[in-house]
Amino acid sequence: MFTAQNRTSVNHNYFLSVQTHITAKHRQQAVEWLLDVCREEHCEPDVFPLSVSYIDRFLALQNIFRDNLQTLASACLFIASKVKAAQPLQAKRIAYYTDGGVPSRAILVSSTKVFVSFFKFHSLINSHFFRFSIVKFVFFSRNEIFSSFLNLCFCRRLFVH
């Protein structure tokens, strides 16, 4: 497990190697915004750090424009709340905190992109993650893409130990 974790850990130098349009300052602003939203919504303690982890993992994988950073942060918060919160935040509620900058539909679309990109880290995902986290995410989002992907994973037994 430690070997898999080291192999799939986040490259913390992604501002030098991957990102060309955003800086550490931009990330800091997005993370501070996330913290404000989590405090305002009284999110469970694990939601905020998981959201930040998702942001870092995505930024280490894919270059994005500065204009899309709040959309990414919103999507990561949406996913983290689905995974960790007893009552997850709705996309509409997160969109409210963007002051019209990110519509709820964009959060849903972006969360799909983020979610799918995480399967590059599939060796960290075990059967418990699938049973509880992904099933919960699929149930609440009612998205056909996730259901199909989950069915494929279980059929091929790619992620079941």
C-alpha cells in the first residue's frame, strides 16, 4: 500500500511542471474561498481537506486556465461533500457562493471531469471506496456516466480486491 501511495502521490511542483496559467497565489485564493464556504455551510471536518486534496490532484494532472479555477474548486467541494458529508452540498448551493461566477450546471459538468480524471490514481482506490464513496456519489448525482463506469469496474473486477 505504501508503494502504491508513493507511486501515485501528488507532484507538489505542479506549478513548475504542469500549470502555466495559474500560480500558488491563485490556488491560495481558491482554497481560502473553499474554507469560507465550508465554514458558512458548517461542513463536516473532512470535507475541506478532501476538497483541497482533490484540487491538488487535479492540478497535478491537468493544466487549466485561471478562469476555471473557481469552477474546479466548486466541483471538488461538490465531490468531497458527496463522499464525506451526511447531507452533501447541492451544486445550486455551491453556485450561490460564487456570486454568479459559476452556474450549477458547470459544477456538475466539471465534477464529472474531475471524478473521471481521478481514476488515473486507481491503485489507491479499493473496494471500500467503491462501495461507500462512489455508490453514494452515483446515487446522489443520478448520472448515467458514473453508473456505467461503476458497472464496468465491477464487471471487470478492476478495482475489487
